[in-house]
Amino acid sequence: MKKFKVKLHGKNFFLNLDGEPRKLGFYATRFVKAENPEEAEKIAVILTHHNPNLRKTLLNENDDRPKINLEEIKEISFLKFFAKKSTTDFTFYPEDEE
């Protein structure tokens, strides 16, 4: 199984992170094991969608769904994967300042 570094870009996330709900975008990097880049992308997106901190603050209506897109993907070495795999941070930005 190969190791991948997957950079994602989330858009249209209506979140309440600090008591003031607003539309935010984010960048996130995920380190995943997969057979190929396509599978790695799917796994990274699913992991991001199911992040409990993101899910519990999400306020979008069903007709205004957020999106997560692939920014970059590359295969990495085992040592780099092992050193970074616990990284689950998000870098948020207000969408009106994009």
C-alpha cells in the first residue's frame, strides 16, 4: 500500500467556530494509505467530512452544501508519512475575503 499527502480545499462551509456563524473556506492536508491517487483522494475527503469538530459546527442547509476539492496529491515515503500522519489541522479563511 502506498502513502500519500493530500491537500484539500473546502468551500462554502457555514460554520459557527467562535459564536459568530459565517461562511468559511479552508485548506487541509491529510496523510493516507491507499492503492492509488484516486483512492487516496476519496479517503482524504471522507476523513475530512467526518471530522467531528467540523461536523458539530456545520450549519449548512441541505440545498447549500459545502464542497471539498483536491488541491494537490503526491506519493510520499514511509518516514515522511509516519512523521506527519497525525496532522489533522484546518486553516480557515472567511470566504468574503478570498
